Amino acid sequence: MLYLTVGTGIGGGCIAGGRLLHGLLHPEMGHVRVPRVDAGPGICHAHGDCLEGLASGPAIAARGGDYGLAAEYLGLAVQNYACVLSPRMILIGGGVMKHAGMLGMVRAAAKRYMNGYAPLPVIRAPKFGQRAGTFGALALAVRGGKV
Ligand SMILES: [Zn+2]
């Protein structure tokens, strides 16, 4: 499964075979490139128009509050993550996802961009809502920092 948090930034993690994927460093899923569907600038200090630069909370604010456009970019990213990692489930949380209808818009965009090529994973909100980060930190502490 894969978890994405969409808030002041965009981050993500993936669990495969019961283990958190970790390599050279933690994954930087928010900084992937997605095809552009508009011409506006992105705000990432490093990349400009990476996913975080286009669909994070500050990016949405800088782009006139267009959550529909952010949902398009998140849907493109979800389609990419689904093709690369083939997770059974993608959980999407964070402050941006509290916007009414956002999860449905992301799910619809991902389905449209997948275009029937492969089944989409289940896409839903995290069970613990806005407390997911806190519970994740507690779970990590219980395991002595081992993931
Ligand atoms: Zn970036």
C-alpha cells in the first residue's frame, strides 16, 4: 500500500511485503514530475512544477485556489504510482484532502488517466484521518524506530 499526504508539502511512503520501502533516503514522492495540464508556474523551490509545486496547499493558494486543477495533478501522480508500484491501496490524507469532494476528484482523475489500462488500486482516506501522522510516529516508537 501507499500513503500520500497532501498539505504544506506532498510526501509519501510505500509498504511492500510488510516493509516500508527505503533506499538511499526516504522516497520523495511529492517531487515527481507529472505532465502539465495548465501553463501556470509551480512553486517548488527546487523544481518549480513538480507535483508538490503544483498541487500542495501553498501551490493551490498561489494558483488562485483551484482545487480541481490540483486534483488533476494528484490524479496523474496516482496513476503513475499505480503503474510503478502496483499497490493494492492508496491512502491520501493531509490538509488539502479535507477540501469537499477532493478525494472523489482525485479518484476520478486517476481513473481517467489510467484509461482502463490496468485496474486502479482502492483509493481512500486514511482510517485515522488527520491523526495518521501521530499514530504512525507512535507505531514507529513502539517498534524501537525500526520500520
Ligand atoms: Zn519539487
